[in-house]
Amino acid sequence: MNMLLAIIILWLGCLSAFLGSGQQQLLATKLSKKYSLTVFTALLAASWLLFGTVYSGITAALLVLSLVMVMWLTIIFVHGHLSIRLLPFTLYGCLISAVLVQLGGL
């Protein structure tokens, strides 16, 4: 359960960092960069702590780093090729992340 919660929290953190970008088109106006990066940092730390209950601290940190890179690339590529609204985009990202955990990808 910690793994599922950690990856969903991490997905939401990556999405919040993206919503502070000027290139995003999911919201009419972008979020404040200070707010979005603060939320991203807090959710990243929470995810690292949750992954730390399963893995050692360094392994959890490397896992979070690699997942952030994958999630940012996924957000950018999907956002560039699909015109989708914020709620379905968020829900699909959470669902794909949850399936990854349940299939044993982590």
C-alpha cells in the first residue's frame, strides 16, 4: 500500500511542477512557480519517505529520481500529442502509475 501511495503522490508532485510551466495548456493560467515547486518538493519528500519504508534510503532516493525523470518525460510527450483536460490527464497518470506498481514494476 505504501508503494501505491508513494507513486501516486510522486505523480501528483510531477504534475504540479508541470502546471507551473509556461508551456502547459491544461489550465487557463499557469500556477505560481513558487507554489508549484513547493508542492513538488513536499510531495517528492513524502514519496521518498514512503519508498523508504520498503527500500533503503539511498535506493529510495534513486528510485524517486528515476521515476521523476520518467514521469516528466511522460507528461511532456503525452501533453504534446494529446489534447486532454486536466482531470482525465491526472486520473490516467495515476491509473498508469498504480498499474505499474501492481504489476510489480517497482
